[in-house]
Amino acid sequence: MCHGIDVKGTGPLANKSNPPTPNLTTPAFKKRLNDYPGVIVSSIILRPNGDLIPKTLRENGVRLSPHSWSVKDLRDLNQYMSAVISKNR
């Protein structure tokens, strides 16, 4: 919804959040990912009140079920996003 299939920040909600959704395929982000392997997960957790992503989705009509992130969820997310980012150069 936000980063888009290509993770370049081109999804339909990319410009609806503040700050806008970043392009995760830039050399600068890939360097951050390499230097700080947990940057994807930490950026989700450290967003203002940990609520930027769910808040943006809710404000744009996306219905979310109540869900607490588990450690496995965060590890799975990090693994998936890292794989997608490495494929999109």
C-alpha cells in the first residue's frame, strides 16, 4: 500500500504519511540496511508512538484487525523486506 510492489515508495498511500514513504532501493537505504540489519524493524517500532503505519492505513480506509507484533512477525518482516529490497536494484 505504501512502498509499492517495487518498494520504491510508489504505492497508492506513499504520499499519505508524514514523512512520505521512502524508496527502499536507493544506495543510501541499502547501505543503512547493510550497516544496520535491523533498520526495517526498528524503523517500524520507532515511528512516532509506533503507530505511523497503522494510523496512515486507518486514515485511508484500510481496515486493520487488532494485532500485536510478535518477535517472529518482526523477524519474518525483516527477512521478507530484505529479500525484496535486494531483488529491486
